[in-house]
Amino acid sequence: NSRYLNDFEELRSLGQGGFGRVALCKNKLDGRQYAVKKIRLKDRSPQVNEKILREVATLSRLQHQHIVRYYQAWVETEYGHHNILNASGSRTAESSIFSYDDISLSDAGGGNKQESTYLYIQMEYCPRTLRQDFETYSSSFDVDHAWHLFRQIVEGLAHVHSQGIIHRDLTPSNIFFDVRNDIKIGDFGLAKFLKLEQLDHDQYLPTEAMGVSMDGTGQVGTYFYTAPEVEQKWPQINEKVDMYSLGVIFFELWHPFATAMERHLVLSDLKQKGDLPKSWAAQFPAQLNLLRRLLSPSPSDRPSAVEVLQSELPPRMEDEWLNDVLRMI
Ligand code: ATP
Ligand code: MG
Ligand code: MG
């Protein structure tokens, strides 16, 4: 009596993360494809489980054209019981906030029953990431296109921040393209959230501190994108940590790398010394100014997403307007 097995046909694995795996699935009811994330809740403290679930509730509030759409989430035990966290297709903020009492992890019988409790998250399937785009970026780089992608990322991020949410793991691997080639910010803080939790427990996470944090694909993950105040473990962080990450992504949008080694060397210099390639700085003076502010060591010196939207972007191109209109009809 598993809802997952009843309602979905698993097509293939999309990858394994630190805390669960994601599968491409076909929903038997509507025939559409979705990405379904499955997270094992076993072995986590009740506080961590509770935070994961609260995080999912937060995500369900985010509905924006540049944010990966979360449809629903539910919890299953090996006995097939499931609790729905938020209703499918709910469009109003009101109806998408689930009642937290519905999730009876603690009274699921405790002990043995909690052994196999899984959280499922059904979300929009995004066939590509920005990381993958960057692999072949040197042949496709185009100034207008770079602004176009950047604008979509900032629009999504401005919405996230307007909801009082900090992504905390904004990297090209967590920025997706949907089937229409529009930007969708995804992988919302869930894993990062959990990692921070671990950090609290272990005090110290050597791999991250050494800058060799690996993501599921074996690439160096978050190191280049992590704001200094996060590394220094300031007790209070705010949404400006995402603006730092955005700065590094902004730079990558304007600097195609020929090889992975070049990328590593240039981003290392930027991270460790704040150095930028001289020829690049001379070629893109306007971008240099914005980049410097996004990468400011002090969070308060970084512009907000709304400020970037209002005063840092070139006028929209004709076809961007047109696409927006077409999207609405
Ligand atoms: P970490 O645990 O460090 O966050 P991760 O981000 O790779 O690692 P997940 O977030 O669990 O782990 O994602 C696993 C894989 O599934 C990744 O390769 C990711 O690109 C892919 N993925 C996640 N969400 C989607 C989605 N909505 N559409 C398509 N693929 C997705
Ligand atoms: Mg990810
Ligand atoms: Mg992740």
C-alpha cells in the first residue's frame, strides 16, 4: 500500500545525494514526468527530522517561474501508511501550508516502525543543470544570453528572499533548466540544511573546511560558492550569503573556462586572493563593479537581489518580454 509504488512508475535514477536519491518518475494518474526525491528519515534525531519537514513546508510556499516547482511531499513507513504534507496543485499560500501535526513521526509507533520511514518529495523534472551548461559554455557564450540567464536567476532569488528564505546552497549544480530552457532554482537548502545540522553535532567538518567538499557527481561542490561568514561560522547569517554565491555564478556566466583545471585555478584565485584574470577585468568593466560588490567580504556591502534587479541589469531584450507574455497566455 505504498503511495509511491501505486502512483509512480520509476523510469531511471537521476542521482544520489548525501541524504537521499532522486528518481525520474512517471505519474500514472496524469502521465507526466516528475523528479521524486526520497529521503530516509531513519537514524536522524527527532529534531533533525522535524527540521527537514519544516523545511519542506517552507519550500511548498515557493511558487515562482524561476524556482523548481514542488508539488507535494509525503511520508511513508514500511507499513504503507502515509501522511500528506501538502496538497497537490494547491495554488494559494493558505492551502499549501500543511498542518504540522499531521506528521506523526514521533507517534508512528516509535522504535521499530521508525526504522523505515521515508520522506518523498515530488517536484518538477528539470532535464539539465547550469553546471552541465558550463561544461560546454566556451563554445556557446554570448553576452545577451549571459544577461538573460543572470536575470532569471536573480528574479528567482529575489522571490526566495522575499519569502524570508535563504537558499544557502546556491551553486550551478543546484540551478536547473526546465523543459522550456528557463532557469529554475532548486535543491532548496535541504541538504545544506542537514549539513549545517551535522556541523552543529560534529563541531567541525574537515572535508568542507579543506575545500574538498564533494557533491554527488564527484565534483568539488560548494567551496567556491560559500560566503566567508558561513566559513567563519558567524552565529547569525542572512540572505546575503546567497548574494555571495550569486557573485561567483555571475563571474562564471561571464567567464567561460576551456578546461576544468582552468576553472579550478581561476576560481581558487578568486576565492583565496580575490584576484580576477586581468584580461577579463579589462574586457568587462561594468560586470567587474557588480562582481566586486556581490563578493564583498562584509554581507551588508553586498546588494540585495531586488537592488540588482532594479539597478544593475541592462534593459530587457525584446524577446525576453515576448517570452514572458507567451508564458502567461
Ligand atoms: P547533496 O546531497 O550534496 O545536496 P546533490 O545535490 O547531488 O548532493 P540531491 O539534491 O539529492 O543531491 O540530488 C541528487 C541528484 O538529483 C542530483 O544530480 C540533482 O541534479 C538531481 N536532481 C535533483 N532535483 C532534480 C529535479 N527537480 N530535476 C532533475 N534532477 C534533479
Ligand atoms: Mg544539489
Ligand atoms: Mg542537494
